[in-house]
Amino acid sequence: MPEQQILVLDPTAPDPDAEHQTLRDRGPATLVDILGVRAWSVSDPALLKQLLTSKDVSKDGRAHWPAFAQTVPTWPLALWVAVENMFTAYGANHSRLRRMVAPALSARRTAALQPDIEALVTGILDDLPAGETVDLREHLAYPLPIAVIGKLMGVPADRRTEFRTVVDNVFATHLTAEEQAANTAALYGLLDALIQTKRSEPGEDMTSLLIATRDDEGDGSALSHAELRDTLLLMISAGYETTVNVIDQAITTLLTDPQQLAHIRAGRCTWQDIVEETLRHQPAVKHLPLRYARTDIPLPDGQTIKTGEVILASYAAANRHPDWYKDADRFDATRPSKEHLAFGHGVHFCLGAPLARLEVATALRLFFERFPDAQLATGHEELRRLPSLISNGHTTVPVRLRPTTTS
């Protein structure tokens, strides 16, 4: 079949839902330009799940992307493909790196954090001024996951704002390559300082554990310095930015569609249902760079992803595919199926998914118990989306914290 014209993805993403519809309209996979890189955007969920579990698809750009060396130095999203951690690892190397991190995010350890998370949310809500308008992205969605991942990783409280600034920029896609390079240098400076501090003053945190593993293991399986630093980068950045977006999107939806809150209050669904439907309807990550074909991969429509070509997992577009849900654009927390791709699929499925789910459900439950009559302080259509092809949230979420009405 004739090749389609390449669709240039807008780096500022002002209307992502419309762009995702365009991707679906162009077929199960279509050629796009993402900040100058030609890639196959995959928006069909069946095809995407197939590729995400295929040994013929790799996340190791150094090994399986012929254009890696010439592209990375001038590409604004270089960090997403150049890091050395389980995010970009393939095969046995991925398994080795994942095994070192998995214990810290086990279901048992995550469940044990419930009291701490409830206490954190309660403290955050105590500081919100009832009767006033507050940006809940800034004053609820941000502080909770930063505090949780900060404690888990041992990031000192007085350094968390610095980490937030540079991590936010990692997810931005409107910055130049030079701006991103400067941001990466600042980020690595913070990580090196954290490693130095924890090496001299270890604590009961994941950073200290990973450092000890690197320093003590002598069998060749331990983390290299680059892997240690980039593993910390992955856990700190993925551990908070995505959770911020889910809290943001859930609150925005609930204050825009009162019927969903009515479902909760009538017992027709749970807070966990709200979380899962938010993850399906507005996942925290829209597009996730990058994967690479290790061999020619034929597509259902007759096209072929050729060896060495780039694949972009377009999760937000896939989650609303009409072949998956007939009414995919409608938010419905009572729908029976909870399936989505917000946390990925296959061996790279997000290890932090249970923690993110726990944080979001706790934040929503306690917020709406405290402020049952809260109202969005602006029209939904007036909310501005983040200038990012990756991060899926709003720049602000202004909410009027109306005092509880009494009869």
C-alpha cells in the first residue's frame, strides 16, 4: 500500500485528544515525526500489546537503533533513550536490573506504606484553605508523590524542590536540545550529590540499598556507576511525575462529571474504579519513547516496520481505541472491564504501579471526604494542557474549596 505522509506531532500538544484520534484514523500504526525522529506510532491496542511482548522489539537503542549515535547528540529527548537502566535495557540485562529494584516496590512493602500515605494526605489537606480557590495540581497532586518517593529513595526534604524542577523538564517536549542538555547536567549533578551523601551517611532507603549492592557485589552482576545513577533517575522521576498527572486528571474529571462522584457515593463503584478509569481515559503518559525493531515486522494492513526502525508506544491513543471500547471517549467508572495500557505491558510493565494506585486512591478518597462540595473554578475547556508529548496533565487545576454544606 502507498506510504502515508508523515504526521508531525506537535511538541506543545495543545489538543492531545484530537491528535490521538488522528493517529487512530490513520491505522494500527502510522509514521510520525517526534521532534525530528521518524517513528512508527502504534495506537491499536492489540498490535501494541503484541509488539510490547515481542523479542523482535528492543528498548536498547545503542544495540538496535542504527541512527542512535548520530541522533542522540542533537535530539531533545536524548535522555529518554540514552539512560542506562532497566527502562532502556533488553533481554537478560533488563532482567538483571529489574531484579535489583523489584523488592523495594513489592506488594507487601507498598501495602505497608498505607498509613504513611494517609498521614501525608491528611497533613496536606490540613494546609488547604477552605472557602478559597486553590491550584490542586500544585498543592495536592505534587506534594504527595514527591514526599512518598522522596522518603522511599532517601532524598532530603530540602532537595526535593530542585529534583522536581529538573524532572519536570525531562518530561517537557518544547525545550531545545541545548536546554535539555543543560537540564540533564543539572539532574546528574543532583543525583551525584545524593549518591555521595548516602555513601557516607547510609540510611533505610532504596538509594542506600542500591549503593551498598553496587559497592559489595563482586560477581559482575552489580550496577555500574552509570546504571546506579540512571536507576535512581528512573525511580525518582517515574515515581512522582506520573502520579501527579493521575491525581490531576482524576480530580478534574470528577469535578467536571458529577455523575462519577454520584456513583462513588451510591456505592456503584469504588475509588479504585475511579483510578483505573482515569488511567484508561487519561493515562499519565501519552507517548513513551522509544523501541526498535530487531527484524522486519509485518503489520496487519500490509505495511512493514523494517529492521532498525523506531517504534513509539502511543498509550493514550490505544487506551481509547474503538476496537477495545465502543464508547471509549466516555469516562465511566462503572464499566466492567478495567483493562488499559497506562502502565505498559509485558516485561517493562511499571514496577511502581501498585504504589501509584495506592497514592491516587488515598488522595481522592480523603480529599472528597474533606471537601465534598469542591468545584472546579474554571470551565474544563479553559484548562491548559502541559506542553508535552509525554506527560499528560494540566498546567494548573484551580478548585474552589467550598465549606461543607449542612442541612
